[in-house]
Amino acid sequence: MILDSETKAVEQPDDHADELRLWLRLLTCTNLIEGEVRGRLRERFDVTLPRFDLMAQLDKAPDGMTLSDISKRMMVSNGNVTGLVERLVESGHLDRRTSETDRRVQVIRLTRSGRAEFRKMAAEHQTWISDMFGDLSPKDVRELMRLLAKTKASVQKSASRRAGEER
């Protein structure tokens, strides 16, 4: 059995505050889900999760996006996006053109075949996610979404306070 951080915290609960155990549970769930999705994408489509994520962003923008916009949406550096784009252009999934308004900017979009392939991946991805959360009732999902939204707001509030203190 692989010992994750959450299991270690459960074995010695007095060493961990409830908030720390909550964070470890969230991290464990995220890692389990992400690992399963990564593996399935690789096995079924021979694609990485970052490539899938990039294609997902572009699927929402039929007219394409700039590298900078993609970086912001994916929360990664332009350098990371550039490498992904290069490989997807070479494989025929993306095309790249110069912006009509700024010759220094490139606009990236899915090709017709790239969009078709992504949509197949996205449909299976949806099925996988539904299966992974299959033991949760609709009420459970709504409650978890509510609590996670509250958690997100709490984290953002804490980050804002910290940012205010650093000024």
C-alpha cells in the first residue's frame, strides 16, 4: 500500500490540526484524480494532461487565442505554453497565424482535425470524471461544491490579507 500524506496524518492525528488534515485530504483527492486522468489520457489517446488542457482552452475560443491569453488561462508561463504549442502544431492539432492587429503577436487555434480529436477526448474525459465521482449523490456534489466555494473564498481572503501586509 502506498502511504499518502493524508494517511500519515491519520496515523498520528495529535500531530496535525484539523485544518492541516483537511488540506492533506484535498491534496490527496486532487493527486488521485489527476493521476488517474493523466494515466487514462496517456493510455487511451497518447496525450499529456497539459496538451489536453491547452486544447480545452482553445476549444472554447474558435477564433483562437494569443500565447499570453493561453498562459493566463492555464496559469503557466509563456515558455511552458510555447513548447506545448510547438508540439501540437507539428502534430497537426493546432495552427498558428500572425495577429491582424499586431504583427508581433501570434494567434493559436485548433485545426479542424485537432478540434475533432479533442472533442473525442473531452467526451471520454467527462465519462471518466463522472465515474470517479459516481458514488456521490447529486446532493453530495452540490454540498461539496458549496463547501469548496467557501474554502476558495477563505483562501482568497487570506491571500489578500497577506498581500496587504506585504505592502
